[in-house]
Amino acid sequence: MMIIAPSTRLQYRLMTQQDGELLAELDSDPAVMRYITNGQPTSREQIEQFYLPRLAKFTNPQQGWGLWHCSLIDDDTFLGWVLIRPMHFFDGDMDERDLEIGWRFKQMAWGKGYATEAAKHIAAHLAQQNKMDYLSAIALKDNLGSINIMQKLSMTFLKEGKHTGPDGPVDVVYYRKAV
């Protein structure tokens, strides 16, 4: 099982099926869900019936794939997660050397650099482990906060396109960097 040492302010562990309550808490904020579901909170039932089974499909502790629980070192406050999985995992066009990175953090963590710190730290750890050739990410074109984090990760714009998620196809931008 992959273990990632703490960064300056945060500690990390892979999330499990027992973390449904944390996922539901995070996804209950319409502001957090703005660019994911147009602000529609995710119900506890959706977490249990859709998101936890989906998480189980792509979690691979040896490879470092899954949702990395991010919490404060000082008091273990859960702030959010960083996703790592092969790009196009659910599209049937998966490349295990092209890892997708994504993040979702509580509003209390916004603007403090936590998502950037976590994403940089986790990506650097995976690169040191020789787990990838590329780091990729997608976001809605209007999600300037996520695009800003992608740029802070030294990712560059690759293309615009359609991404089919749980709620159907949406217009997105793709960013990528060679590792």
C-alpha cells in the first residue's frame, strides 16, 4: 500500500468505503458542487449507491490510485480530497502511465493554497515512484479556480472537448504535463 508522507500543513491517506459520511458532507455544499453538478448537492443515497462503488473500481493502493483524504496536520480536520486514477479510466481508453489528478475541497479551505499544496505533493510522490509519464486534468471552462491550480502544477492547456461524467456530457478543458 502506498503511503504519502505529510506535506507542510497536510497529511494524507487513501479514502475507503467507510468514508461515505465525509464524502456526503463535502458534496452537500452547493458552492463546492457548482462546477460538478451545477450546484446540486449529492445525497447520501447517491454516495452509497453510485460514488462509493465507483471509488472501489478505481482505488488501487499499490499504484496510489484513489481519493487521497487531505486533512490538517494540527488537528486532523478533513479539508477535501485529491483524486488520482488513470486518465479515461471509465471510458475504456485507459493508459496507466497517464494519471488524472483532480481535487475537491471544502469552502473553508479555499484561497489558502491547500488544494495546490496537496496536488503538488501527491503528484511529486507519484513521479518519484515512477508511476506515470503524464499528469492530466480536466475542468469546466468556467472553473477558473481549478484551472489556476492546473497551471500552478506546471500543466499546460492541451485541448477543449467533451467529457461524459455521471450527469452526461459537458464542455471541458484538458491540461497535461509530461513528468
